[in-house]
Amino acid sequence: MTEPVLAVEDLHVWFDLEQGGELHAVQGVSLALQTGERFGFVGESGCGKTTTILALMGLLPSSASVAGRVLLEGEDILADGEESVSPHRWTDIAMVFQGAMNAFNPVKRVGEQIAEPMKLHEIAEGRTARRQVGELLERVGIPAARASSYPHEFSGGMRQRAAIAMALACKPKVLLADEPTTALDVMVQAQILQLLIGLADDFGLTLVLVTHDLPIVAQVCSRAAVMYAGEIVEIGATDTLYHDPRHPYTRLLFAATPDLYDEEPVLSIPGTPPRLDRELVGCPFAPRCDRAFAPCDRVKPRLVATDTGHSAACHLNDPALKAAS
Amino acid sequence: MRGADYFLKRTLFALVTVFVAITLNFIIFRATPGDAVTGLRCQFCTVEFKDQLRAELGLDKSKWEQYVIYLQSLAEGDMGRSFVTREPVVDELIDPLLNTLPMIALGTAFSIVFGILSGVVAAWRRGTFLDWGNLSFSLLFYSLPTQWLGLMLLIVFAGTLPASGIADPFLAFTDPSWWDTFVDRLEHMILPAATIGIVLYGEYALIVRSSLMEALSEDYVLTARAKGLRNWAIVWRHAFRASLLPVATLIALSLGYLVAGAILVEAVFSYPGIGLVTYDAVTERDYPVLQGAFLILTLSVVFANYLADLLYFKLDPRVAE
């Protein structure tokens, strides 16, 4: 295998809580992304997806402490804090934010905001920058003349397209998209996803898509990670995750997605995710798991390769343990 | 054209407000029990004399007629004559107004510059000692009663700076140069302007701080950080501009009330401005002057509002919709 464009090694994030104590939001996430790969992060709200990708760009608030390494083509960009990560922002890793409605400054013209990082990173200026902004807008399906509009003059879908154009301003290698289609209606959602796929192919982008919407991951990503309580519980090819999940959480998550042609009732997963401000013992999912057995409450399962070629963190995959109970 | 409609609407609205203010101004003075003549007490103030006086002042006419006359003379710039000096009210008010405006301008300029500066620093360095100190001082200044602060400044600086009036009465005898007069005026202006400036400084610093902090928590600030912008560039280019919206409105509004607020300061420093004239008119029951002063005060508030609307339009592209 070639060197991954982006590798994350044992990433941890803690937030200082105002009432004292810490919240261990991300607990040892590791992964490696190849150039041009489309990767998905799935999980319910509060599982640490967004925190993880914000950490990749060093964008967490000052109340967060981060441990672990983020390697961009082998270089640890978080090594020296702002100093080392700042030059890579937008030029190498760019982001489409959750709720792109507010990703634009309401008092500045859209084109000006798209051109801003070009100027900042000395990629293009003046007339050249304006021409490039126009091309980017056209590429995402917005007439170039609309560059002089203000964000409020755009519809929700257009703003999201513009946000994508803005993310591509400096031709990044990795594009992080955090819930890029929430708050959009289904038709627009599909268009935006098609656009993202097309752009990723055209620009050779490595796309990281964060969502709680499983069908979106299935549609866009070739590989995905399922996150629960701050860690990856299962990671592998999307197909395998869907057809042969090796973690009960993944299975239940898919079962909780309504199917138009299926008569089966939609299942919900009882209980709530564990609190992350205290040390967890055993498997974090055990209290909600329908197949928990003896070791689950005491021993924390590690992410290990399964026979299907992906990895899951579940004791059920250990034949010895299973036999013993 | 974007905004022509908005501009027209705001102008019309301001004009209607002015008209309402003028009418209220008329009603207030007629709604008080008795009239300008009732209170007269003198040896020869017989009932006949009072009636004659009423006829002379037009007070025997119906309220409606009085209102029409009032509007007509106002349109001609005639606000009547002062009871005390017998001079036209307009002449009585124009000089004090011209005395007040530069004093207020000085105080406001001080408070805007330093209020915004310290508000920005406080928001930028939120939670630090700098922020804490800034916040405490701003709150303290903001909560000080204007007249009390004026008195304290008077006590402390009475020896070093002129404590009352607008000019050194003896300067005229020394054949002063243009520069000397200017410096003298400025010195007399400093204490009242500082009083206004300090109180406003507290208010502005607090507003700028909270407004900027709110702007800094917006999503587009995160976008700006992700784009690689440095802290100061984010504060200056993104958050500050957006945070100016409420700040500009509040400053414009407070400017309007300032003309009225000058009453206390000018009374403390015996500064012959519009505030002192109002104060004297109240104590001497000089109704025409008081009415004129009221009109100026209301007009300045309306005008400041109008200005705020226009400024808001300039600052926020969303306003026209």
C-alpha cells in the first residue's frame, strides 16, 4: 500500500467541564485514508464524530486537550499547535461545515469569502482570484455572477453549494464534510451528494463524510467507521458493514433505519449512550446490547480484524470467549 | 436600486415622528393645570390684567386655533419669545446648542474610541485578567450617576482645569489670538466632556464586548479559523464587522439622548449649553424656552434614530429585505 494521505494515530480529545472534571469525547481513534478514498463516519449524536474531524484541523476550542498524531502525508500537523497546523488549513485540508447556512459571514459578499483563503495562502489575487471564484461557483452549479451576492440572497441548497466551492478554493487534498446535507430537503440532499462525489473524482479529493444518516454513507462512501461513545467500534468496507456487521451496534443502527420496501417495523435501540465524564469499564455498548454476555461488563473489547476483512470491537468475534461462556 | 425604497420609507417615518413629537410638545404644555398667566403674582395682577395678557398671548383662543397658530409660526421658525428676557426663543437656544454640540462630540468621540478598543480587547482576551479588569471598570463607570461623577471630577480637578462656564471672562481683555481662544474653550470643555465620556465609555465597552463575543461564537468564525486566518484577522475582518450592527445602533441612539442627558452635566459645571438653558427655563417657568428646548431634544432623538437606520442599512446587507 502507498503512504496514506491522512493518518490518525490514537487520537484522544478531552474537554474541560465547567463544573470540574473532564469529558473524554474521543477515545483513541486510529485510521488511515488513501488518496481519492471516500470515507464515512457514522454514529448517533454525541458519539464524537464531529469532535474527531475538528481535531484533525486543530479547530477545537481552548477547553479541549488533544493527544495523538494526525499525519498529513507523513507530517505530524498537530505537533506544534497553531504554528504547524495553520499553514495546512484550507490548502491541504478543507471543510464543509455542519449547517452551512451560517458558514458564511452575513455581512460579506459570497465571492469575497471564497476568495479570502486564496489571498491568504497566496494562491491567487485580484482578477485571477475573481476568475477562479467564478469557475468554482460554475462548477458547483451557481452562475458566476452570483459571487457578488450576499449569503442571505442564496437558498439553503445554494449556500451549501457555495460552501463546497469555498472549501475547494485552495485545491485541498482532503475534504472534510460534516453533516453537509442536514437541514436540506431530500431532492437537494441528493444533488449535493452527487456533486460531492463528482468533485471528489474530478479533483482527486479524499473525502471524509460525517453523518448520522446511514443511507448517505452507503451511497457515497466505499469505507466507513461506526463510532460509539468516542471510539470506533467497527470499521471497514461499507458493503460489509451493511451486509455482515460484526458489532451489535452496527447491526442495530442499520435496523433502526426505515426501509421503504420492507414491511418490518423500524427498531430503536433502547437506552442512551454512556456518560463520557467518567471512566468506562467493559464494553461501552454492553448496557444497551441485546447480545451482551459475561465478559462484556468487565473487559473492554479491542478493535480486531474479523474474518470478513474489516475490524470490530466486540467479544462476540472472539471464539474462545464465546465458547467459555 | 437597492435601498431607495428603504431610504424613502425611513425618511417618511422620521418626518411623521417629528410631526407627532411637535404635536405632543404642544399638548404637554397645554395639559398642565393652568396656563402661563395663572401663576402670575404681583400687586397689579388683577383679573382684568390677566385676561388682557391672555388675549395678548393668544391663550383665550380655542386649543385648536392655538395649535394651528403654533404650527404656522413653527414653520416660519418662530418659537415665541422668552418670558424672562423677551428675546425670541430661537435666538435664546441657538448659542447654547452650538456650545453643547462640540462638548458632546468631544465626550462621545472619546467614549467611542476607547469603548470600542477596550471592548474588542476584552472580548478577544475573554476570561483573562485583562477582560476581568476591563469589565469591572466598565460596569463601575456605567453605573456611576452622571452628576455625582461630575462633582467628583470637579473636586479633584477644580484647581487644574476651569471648573465652570465656557470661557475665561478675562481672556477677552488680553486681545487673545484665535489659538488662545480655542485652547481656552477646549479647557472649559474638558471636564463636562470627560464626565459624559466616562459614563458612555462604560456603556460602549460593555456593548462592544458582549456583541463581539456573540459574533465570535458564530459558525462563520469557525469557518474563518478553518481557512487559516489568524486570530486578529478573524476578530478584525469577520467578527468585528458583524458585531458593529448592534453597536452602531446603540451609539446612534445614545447620541440622541445625550443632548437631553447634558442637562445634569451642564448644571454641575454651569456650562451654558442647551441643558443649562432647559434647567434654567424650568426653574424660572419660562415656558416658551422650555418648549423650544424640548423640541430640540425630541428632534435630536428622532434624527439620531434616523441616522441609526441609515447606518444599519449601510452595515447590514440584510436590512433592505
